[in-house]
Amino acid sequence: LKRLLIVNIGVFVAIWTVEIAGWIFGMKGASWYLLNQLMASNDASLLHKPWSPITYMFTHQAPMHLFWNMIMFWFSGQLFQGILGDKRLLGNYLLGGLAGFAFYALGSFMPAHLALGSDGPILGASAAVMSVLIGIASYRPDMVVNLFLIGPVRLKYVGIAILVLDLIAIQGGGNTGGHLAHLGGGLRAAPGHQV
């Protein structure tokens, strides 16, 4: 858990170090090349960046994107690791991220009226984190967790609520690829799949 957090934060710091150095030396946007190499897309550029379906799940550009993903990962990852161990946490994270990428890419093949295709890049740990959260919620659905401002809630209801919010948000048209990736990560760890 800590190593995965460190990698996510380290990549973010590297991107912003390059960006700030570029700004200081008059090359605003200098981090774009690094960011472009790390994030994934569902177009032909994937052939030139075969590593990107892995690296995208460790890449964040916006501070709040990183913050909320890491808060969710810390919460769900501690529960997961405490019950199922480090190796299964890593496997679940990686497989969830790959499933998220697959769902994002498959959105382009859905009927046009659903507007699920995304021509933008994908980045962030959300799909991998969703896999960890849904994985532990599936494994221990009746575990009670205390949520800030809400109080004690069974873990299965936390997982269901987050998946439902993604389903609602997906038809709104904003960040369709991201919401598809979340669902892919969550469904990879849903009941009936090996956690």
C-alpha cells in the first residue's frame, strides 16, 4: 500500500517538477511530453506506447485528482491489505487498472447513441482504486466502517453507492472514459471474481 502510494505521488511530483522547471526557464508546458508518454489513449498512439495501459494508473496531473484517489486508496487499501495481504493488493490494483483501461477502450465500440466513446486520454488511479474498494467490499460485505459525517455503514453499501454514482454520472457525458474505467475496475473485483 505504501509503495503504491509513493509511486503515485512520485510520478505526480516528477510531472510538476518538470512543469515548474520549464516555467522557470521559459518553456511553459514542458511536462506535456512526460505526461503524454505516461497516460493512455484508445487510438493508434497506443502502438507507440505499449507501456501506457500500466503507467496511466500511476499518473495524475491535477492535485485534487491525486488527493481524492489516494484518500480512497488509503481507506480501501488498508482494509484490503489487512485481510488479504500485500501481494493480492498489488495484483488487484494492477488488474483493476487494466480492466478499467479495457472498458475505456471498449466504449468506442458501443452504439453511438450511448456516447460512451472517448477521444481523450486516460490517466489516474481511479479504476485501480475502485477495484481495491469493490474487491474488499465483495470479500467482506458486512464489515462495518465509520465514514466521516455519516457514521457506521456496511462496506457493501459504500461499494454499491460509488458504482451507482458512476452509472449516473456516465450518462451526463462528462469524463465518460473515466467513468467507464471506474466501472471496469469495480466489475473486475465484483462478487464472483477472484479477489
